[in-house]
Amino acid sequence: MENQQNNDVVVDRGEAKWSDLWLKEDYWAIWIGFLILIVSAVMIFGSRGDIEKKMADYNAIIAAEKEKPFKTVELIQATAAKKALTGSSLPSVKTLIGITKTPGKWDFSNPAASFVTPAKGDKATADAAAAKAEEALTAAKAAQTAAADAQYADETLNKAAADAVSAWEAASKAASAAKVSSGSNIFLSLITLGLGLGVVFSIGMMAMGNNVPRFFIGFLGVFVLSVFANFLGGFKPTATYGVNSEIMSIVLGLLIANTIGTPKWMMPAVQVEYYIKTGLVLLGAEVLFGKILAIGVPGIFVAWVVTPIVLICTFIFGQKILKMPSKTLNIVISADMSVCGTSAAIATAAACRAKKEELTLSVGLSLAFTAIMMVAQPMLIKALGLPEVLGGAWIGGTIDATGSVAAAGAFIGPKALQVAATIKMIQNVLIGVTAFCVAMYWCTKVECNEGQQVTAMEIWNRFPKFVIGFLAVSIVCSVVSGNLGSDLATAMVDKGVVSVAKAFRGWMFALAFVSIGLATNFRELASYFKGGKPIILYVVGQSFNLCLTLFMAWIMFYKVFPDITASI
């Protein structure tokens, strides 16, 4: 996307060309996203037969053991083995996800723990715990056999078997906790990831006619800053209050750009949209229609009815009441706040061709308020005594970032986490719809001269093409997931392909946020903050969003569809 450099009205009348497929970054974002997903799918689906057979065996054991009057050793073992049978646990996929590992949590006592995890545990203690677990297992199986020999008709033997199994289960957990950990060091994986992503992105830059050596060298610098931002985001005292790696990425970039200045050798790799668009294509894998249907109509109402109302009302408020001079800034903030944060902001900015400063301002506001809301909103829900499902729906419809939604939902409880994450997923579908509607509105209303006819080609040229990749990935993953059946879909898609997509998406966003900071000058942003209108717009819009979402969630989940709520 090329940013408008002035306030003149521009209508793109260019024609689509086949060469755009390898000359435009929107398409390269699609190709790179597809590459990552295809590689992971080949790794996972190449083992489908083995996974399917093991899954059937475990299900058969579970079904047979559930008929018995107590929870057996075999039932517990089969259930655990089935849960562990995932695409992400395959050796090749585990290695792929392993290189994307981010720096962990740390504090002042041991900053190095963020990168190097020391070995833990004592061998003698671990061996003793394992021996106790083995003894308990033998006793549990003996008790089970005694109960079985009595045809499970002797309640005393059944209870003895149940108690023995419980004792083994406790001893097994103690043995797992006492196991000696060899520790880990992520420096090598970070080097591998940085070089690997640098090569992949360089291929696209070469095809688009850019200087590859300059980009690659600059990319390594941007990647190192992204690693450092992730490190800062893992600082426990601040991370607890929502100051995460995303916020640190932008702050770090801004500090560098506005103090010593962004190094010239790094500038060729400051490609905000290249990284974020690739991340958004990967985000499509997480939007699965089957999960959307699991929450049903009430979740769809909360996400698809409230969101456009808030977006439109906020945009009108900005234009009619606040009289914001920049319509592009107005719509980007409105979409960011109402739809799903930075993802929607990027897509909307591409559709209306907002300036990079406007996108930076919008993303900054989003991350700041998200950090506040992910801490304050769960506390408010607890204080008000709201039901868990209602609290989850409220969180999912109002907090912007998917990761923050999950964290806030988990604070309330498992049901809240499930509902919040699903509603956010439903809301993410609107990224493409919002981009298309904004592109059409800008072509036909905002940048259309009187008497001028706007063609479908002009709308197509305005539409951000990477959204097609996002939708295509979502549809393909949803169809495949729907055809696999619940167990295989969970193992191979949810905890397989989607796990890989999430891991790489996190790094794409980190690169993008650091680049946003590196490309931003405070002096350029200052003019947009005059009168505090962007902040007023965000606060008023988010307040409206909070009230309307809570009301809609209460109506849908507790008045119109209480049966669905009861089944969650």
C-alpha cells in the first residue's frame, strides 16, 4: 500500500495486471503465509493415517473403560494419550514450532532466564518419585483385577480399586513434577528463525525489485530489536499489568526513532505492511467456522451486530461532533476500536490509504487501552458478580487483541475464556468485510468527484488483496476441519496447523510493531493530537462499545437463547 502524502483526493484508476501477483507486497504476504501453512500441513497430514489409527484405538479403550463403575488406569492413560496426540507433538512440527519460541518471563533476580532455562530437579528425588508411582500402578492394577474378578458386583472391591487408582494418579503427577528437566537455550533457535525469515522475506523483496542485501542486513537488525522487545515484554512486574511485548515493540521503536534516529542501514527492512499483512493471512487459520457455530446465534449477534453499529456511529461522531479533519484517521481509529484492534486497523488503513502516522497513532491507542482493559475489565466483572458466560462475551466483544482477550477471559474462568475467544474469532471475520466496505465507501463517496462514475475495477484496486488470503485460509481450514470429525480436527487443525500459524503470526506482528515505531517521528504525530480529538474519539467510542456489547450479550445469552448458554 502506498500512503497518501497530502490531502488531495486521489482515485486509483490503474488496471489489474498478472504481474501484480509477484510485484505487489499484498500478494507476497499471501504467498509467504500460504508457504508456512502448506509446509506445516504437509508435515501433519503426512502422518494422518498413524494419528487416525491411534485415535481410534484410544477412543475404543475410553469407550470400553467408561462402562466400568470406577475410573480405571487404562481410562486415565488412554485419555492422556489421546490429549497428547496432536499435530504439534509430531517431531518435525515440534521442531518447527520450537524455533519460534519467544523469550520467557524474567525478573531482576535472573534476566538470563528469559533465554536460558537452567536444568531443574534432583535425580535421586525423581527416581524415588518414579518408583513410588510404579508401585502405586502395580497396586492399582491388582485392585482393578480383584474388582473385575468379582464382576464389579462387590462395592467394597470397587471402592478399593477406585482408591488405589486415585493413589496411583496422585503418585504419577508427583513423579511428573519431580522429573529432571534438562533446561533449554533458545539462542540457536532465534538465530535460525531470524535467518530463515530473512531469507523468505528477501525472496519477495527480490521479486518486487528491491535491493536484497540491504534488506537482509536491515532485517536482521529489525529482528534483533523484535527479540529484545519480546524480552522486555516478559518482565514479570510489568507484564502482570498488560504491558506486553506488543507494547514494548512499538515503544522500543519509537525511542530509537526519536532519540538516536533509525539507522539508515536498517530502514530498507522497516516494512510495516509486509510483515503485518503476512501475519493477518496466518490469522485466517484461527478463524474456524465450526468454532463459530459452537457458540451459535448469540455470539454472532454480539460480534456481527454490535461491531458495525459501533464502527459507523463512531465514524459519524468523529465527523459530525468532533469534526476531525482527517477522515482516514477517523475511520482507522473507529475500525481499530470496534472490530479487532491492530488487524482491523491495518486492513482499513490499506482500504482508505491512510497515512502511516495515522496508522501508528491508531495502533498505539489500541495497544494502550487494551493493556488497561485486559486488567481492569476482569476486575470489574468480578466486582459486579456478572455470570461467567456474560463476562466472557463482554470481554470478547470489546478487548481488541486476541491474546489479551484470552488472558482476560482466563482470569474469569474456563467458560469465560471459551466464550471470549470464540466471540473474538467471530469478530475477526469482519476484517475482510470491513476492508471491502471501507474501500467501496472511499471510492464511491469520499474520493469520488461529482458526476464521476466509479467502476468495479477501481474498487478492486482499492481493496487490500491480502484480505483474500486471510479469507481463503479461513475457508480452507474450516472446510478441512469440518470434514475431519471432532477428534481429528482438534488434533490436526486446532492443535496442529493453527498452532504453527499462531507461532509465526506472533513474530510477524512483533516485526511490524517494531517497524511502526522505527518509522514514526513524534513531531509528525503531534499535529494529529491537537485538541485531543483522537483520544476523545477512542474513549467515547469504546465506552459506547462497552455498554452496547454488555447489553447485547445479556439479551442474547440470557433472554433470547438461555438454552444455548446453559449448554456452554
